[in-house]
Amino acid sequence: MNIPIDNMAVITLDEMSHIRLMDRIDTKYVANAALLPVILSKMQSRFMVQVIDSKRIANYSTQYFDTNALDFFTMHQNGKLNRQKIRIRSYVDSNLSFLEIKNKNNKGRTSKKRIPSPVSHVKAVKDFAEGLKFLNENAMFSTGLLAPVLENSFQRMTFVNKKATERITIDVGLSFRNYHTNTSVSLDSTMILELKQDGLQHSDFAEILKEQGVRRSGFSKYCYGIIFTDPNCKYNRFKRKIHIFNKNNLINQSI
């Protein structure tokens, strides 16, 4: 994908470190990737793009864990406000991986704990070694019930506004593979945009998206990855949004 960000002001990873927002309010949006050049052109005067080793676009991969009954997925499907995700998040270009636990509380705040992982993928939770202690102390379910269920890959651009009050990620080229169904799906026409703020306040980025008719729309990569790759999963809570995605050509297959 040809992404026009070469002329945007840059910020290094070290300079970005003070606005990582590990305890934050996240607002997500889903839009057709065809809008990306227009959105980036509007961002150019007010935002900086993160650069790592001279690269403005980073490759990511993720491995997700759940129980055999997909309890983490079901928490989201059932609308449970206090919920959790467990994953290995890998920064492919830097050859760095972290075992992460994300918790979302009933006030809409997201907090994340993580430790370095020597590997990007495991075949079973027992392969984690030191990671088992981390999981035993923080996971909602026993490690004996957890197993890898899904992986994804995507490309990410990270931005910060010049007032340093908000951080933005834009993900494109998203694909999934389900270990249980052996099904793979690519969402080439979709981009996921996320606004991260330490509290609700005016957002330059939200203003740009509103101008383009893009409205906020939650999108869990894990949950939608399961829905797109497992025809037997229950997803009643997501059906209205799936219909909107299909109607606006935001996904590459009809669900």
C-alpha cells in the first residue's frame, strides 16, 4: 500500500515515551482504507509520525490466548464490562515480543501489564517458562485452561499531535489465522484507527475524522478475528456492526 507520510514531521520512539498512555481511554474507529490519503493530508500540519530505525510503518503480529470455551471472547460478546485479553504482541521489525494482559474496567479505562517474551508464538501455555508466573498472578483463568487460539498480523503507523495531548495508531493490512478452524482471512480494504488519551478532552484527530464522516466504532481485533474465522461462534452482540461493515465494504467477505 502506498502511504503518503514521507513529508510529515517525525518523532522518535524515545521522544514518544512520555506519552505512552498505559492507563488511558481508547476511542476506536473503522473506515475504508481508501480514505487514508485524505486523512493523512489533513493530519500533516498538526501531527508527527513515529519513526523507528528510519521506518514510519511498523510490522506487528499478535498471538491471542483463550480457554477452550472462548471465555474471553464470550465476556465481550455478553457485554461484560470488566474483561480481559491475553496475548503476545510482537514488534516484528525490532524483533521484540511481550506477553501482555489487557484489562478493561466498567468505567471504560484500559490498563495493560506486560513482560518481555523470548518468543513471538508458543504452541502451548506451558512453553512460557517465566511467563507462567506472570499469568498465574494476573490472568482471570487458570493457566491450565488457556491455549493459543488466534493470530493476526498488520502494519501500524503511530502519530502524536504537536501539542502532545493525544496519540494515534492507524492499522492496515490486517489478517487473521484461527488455530482451531484453520481458517485465514484478510481485511485489505479496512483500516482501524485508535485515539488514545489520558481522559476525555478535545481531539484534533477526532475533528479530522468527523470532517470525513468517520464515526467512532469499537473494534476488537481479537473478537472480530474470531467472528471472521469461526462460523460456529455466537456473535449476536456484533451482528448490527457486521451488517454496517458489509454495507460499507469494510470487510472482504460477507458474514
